[in-house]
Amino acid sequence: MTSNKYSRSKLHVKVGDTVKIISGDYKGQTGEIIKTFPKKQKVIVRNINMKTKHVRPTQEGQSGQIIKEEAPLASSNVMLYDKDQKIASRYRKQKINNGKYQRILIKLN
């Protein structure tokens, strides 16, 4: 997939957000975003979509390993989630007192 160098990639979630998986094999599970890839429109969610990686030994006398690590998910498959209210929702931006904007879940208001 090629991208235009003038187009701006933006995701609806940020690192540290709690999200709910809304489609795919992990539908219904929740987790925290640990990394985003805006150009590819993908995110990595902690302890979701774990893949097994076989690592060869790099030095003599060292044994190989089997490592489990998170693989990216399409960002369209995740939705912001509120742990307290247990609601997944889209968000809107609301201006606060100091002129900055804050993200607020639509279903909470």
C-alpha cells in the first residue's frame, strides 16, 4: 500500500487508551494501546493478538527460544472503552476552560 507524502495519517486512538475489540477473533476483549502505526492504520493492544516467534540461537552454546509477542490489529477493529461505566463508544471533542480540547465518549453524555 503506497501513501501520498502529502496526506496526513491520523488514528482515533492514542497510546495509553483503553479499547474494546469490536470485530475479529478477539471480539469483546479489552486492553490498553501500547503502540500505534498511523501510516498503516494499525495498533498493538497489550495481551491481545499474541503470536509465537521462534528465535534462533545467536551465539555458540546459546539455545533457541520461543517468544510470544503482540501483533498489530487494524485500528478500525477497536473502539474507545470506559472501564468505570463499561461502555465502548465513539468520542467527540469538547472545549474546556483553558482553550484546549478534551475527548469525551458520546454514550456517556
